[in-house]
Amino acid sequence: MKRQLPPLPALRAFEAAARRGSFKDAAEELGVTPTAVSYQIKRLEEQLGAALFERRVRQVDLTSTGEALHLATAQALDRIENEWARLRHDRSTVVLLIGPMAAGRWLVPRMTDFWKENPRIDLRLHHSARTYNLEAADADLAIAYGEGKWPQYTVEPLIQVEMTPVVSPTLLDETGPVGGADDLMRLPLIHERDRQDWDRWIAENCSAGTSPKTDIMIQDANVALHAAINGQGVALGIIQFIHDDLAAGRLVRPVETTVRPTRAYYLLTRPNWPMNPAMRRVYEWLKQAAG
């Protein structure tokens, strides 16, 4: 007999919205847009002929029908999740969600050591800019860059970032040497996504009222660093990630100053995702490598 089930993507969207009390938060967890979540829930409501939520300005509340459906849905998904975790318990494959910057400049150079020490563990890297969404990537662990505010996960500090201005020596050949922090402001400053880190560096190192003459805004950290290597301006490089570029002479430090931003790299795990021996080994190795 054919099962008479509601659309499963719609049920998943409904359960996340009911649990989080917000279409926006549910969308972030599922890696979709709030509009997509709203559409899926609307499908359920149309099929039921009853409202599941009372919509408010910044949150949604379950109706009595919604509460009944949420109870059944949550219980079913909890059982599936627990059984899935149990079946994965003996797997030696570990999926790590990580951004391209941390992967290419920090993790990959260390992977040879990991494989030598752990030949039976298949560590798979899932690259994504959304490194705080383990569910969407079906990942076991994640290395995420931010301020550590991901309440849905267990968050462990991994790399305390320290930044320093870096520039291509060819650009300094054209513009002349830099005489200090204030003098650096005559060169184009390359920003990654926002001005937060450069503003902090300027406030800590430059005279009051000092500001750059030219700003270049780039969304991707790797691209920002390559722009500096290509002589397009000065970038703030993460010291832990630029050793090779400094050693090879692709970049130089025009001033010997650093800044510690509010953001850092964190190791994320799901609280209800039990660690098997392979996951535990990767978790401990990452902390050891960062330390």
C-alpha cells in the first residue's frame, strides 16, 4: 500500500521553523531562503486546510494544529537522527566543513602528517563559504570563521587570528618605502567583506583622524590576498596563513605591527551528534595542529 505522507521537504522546513520559532532561523539552518521555508509550510497548510503558525513580526507561534504536527514530526525525526548517528558510529569516514582560505593555507599543508598518522581514516573536506551549516553539508565537524556565536552548535576556539599588513615588494618599488603606519595610508587598502579589521588596525596604530586615500572591497579572503600579491594594494594577512608567501618574497610586511580582530576560527560540532573514534581523532588532531 502506498504511504500517504505529506511532502518530506515541507515537513523538514516545518519542523525547523517550529523548533526555532522563526522562518529566518529555520532557513539559515537548512541552507535555503526564508521565502522557500514559507512556501513549504504554506503547502502543508493548504493540504491540511488549517494554519500551522500564527505569524508575528519577528517570530512565529504554533497553533494547536501546529503543536500536534510538531510533536509527531519531532519524535519521528529524532528517531531517524539517532539511528542515523548509530549506523554511522563505526564509519571511518569523517566529513569536515571548511572554507577555502583555511583549507588551502592552513589545513592542506598539514594533511600529509594527518594521513601518515591516521591511514585508516578517510578525512573528506567539504568546501563552502557557509561553514556554520553542518546539516546542509551533512558534515561531522566544521571550522568556521566568526565571533563564535552559533548557539545551535558546540563551539570550541581553534585559531586565535593575528593579522598584519602585507604588500607586494613590486608595489613598494613603484611607490617607495613606507615610513610608518600613517604613511601606509597613501597606498590602496584591500578590505575583505567589510572595513572592520582595517578600522581596528588604524585605530590601534595610526594618528587620530588618519584614513586611507583608496579602499578596495573584495568579498573573498583568498582573492584579497592574491590582489595584494599582484600589487593592487595592502591587505591584512593572517600571520598563521602567510608564512610561505613571506618566505618566498611574494609578500613583505611594510610595518611590523599586528592586530587581533574580534573574529577567529572555531571548531564546530553538533551537540546531538555522537563522536565515533574516527571523528574524535580528527577533532583532537585539529586542536593539536592549531595549538
